[in-house]
Amino acid sequence: MSHIRVITPPDKIFSNNLKFLLIYPTDLVKNQFQDQIMLFDEDFDVYIYDVSPNEEQEYDHDIDWLLSMCSIADVVVIDVDNCPAIIRDLASYIIANSNTFWLTNSANTVYNKLNNNRVFTLDFLESYIGDKLEQKKQKP
């Protein structure tokens, strides 16, 4: 049985586990993600960035944490439609990374020019995770 660590800002875990970053995932995305990683017996680190507003309806974003996790994670999944404005301002930078997969319901998007990893479901993860795990095993 695999061990799954869920990590949120400001924490960071340094391990050799496969690392995922989910940015403002909906419940549907979370459930799809869970279904995919449960197919494996490996340990995973799952970083979740989903900042809720405080009592004054202000967000306490940790942009430095988010950007550093984008570079550390093996797979980044961003639900663009679910992100607040400040994160959507960063979306083009995040999406431009080859390890990022992005979801949106928008028909007119320029993100395709930055990265063709637009997805509608997380079904791709099964083969993607299998490939990543195989690559890790082949490293000396």
C-alpha cells in the first residue's frame, strides 16, 4: 500500500518520492487524482495550493512557495478556472513549464501557444506516472 503525504504552504518535504502540485483543484479534480494514484504502490508527495480568504475576505498567498513548488514538482496540475485573479496572473508562467498540465473550460485560450498539455480529465496520469516511475528506477 502506498503512502501519500499531503503538503500545504508553507511546508516543504524533501524526499525522493514522486511529487505532484495541485493548484486550486476542484473536488472533481481531487477525486480523479486520487483514483489515478491509487493504481500504484509507490509513495507520493502531493502539494496542494488552495488558499481560502481570511475573515476580512483577503487572501494570504505564498507566491514564493507556489513558484518553488512548481519547479520541484514532477507534475503540476492547475485548474485555471478555479484560480483567483492573482494566481491567474501567474498562470502563463506556470503553464509554460513542460511539467504542467492545465484545465480550463474556456474555448478561447492563448495557453496552447505556451504548452500543449491541456487536459480535460486526469486519465493521462496513469501512463505518465508509470513512465516517471520507470525513469526513476533506471537512474543509477
